[in-house]
Amino acid sequence: MTQLKSSFISTADYDEANQTLTLNFHNGTSYTYQNAPHDIFRDLILADSAGQFFQNAIRPHFQGVKVED
């Protein structure tokens, strides 16, 4: 799990075998994004603004599935 310096996303995790990106948001919700290439995870954690990267490169291209507790 990678901690992000973001007011929107708290942590990000990537499962290489399943190409699944999991994002945990500061509001307490978590979403998984299937078929996300590792480059997306890498670029997210390196982005100047993780929230802006999410809005531009993840949200429009990958369907999120809410992780239920």
C-alpha cells in the first residue's frame, strides 16, 4: 500500500497478477479498477496531483467497483 500526498486519495495499491488498482479515499470509500496497467499506478504515485491524475487518467477510462466492508 502506497501512501499518497493528496487531499482526495489516501492510499493506492496495485496487484500486478490481476492488473487491479485499488484506491482508498479520504472519505472512507475504496474502489478497485480492473485491467489497469502498472504504468497507471506508477504515474499516479509520481503525479504532482494524485487527485487531478485520477480525474483525468483513471476515472474516465476505468470502471471503478466499490469495495464493500
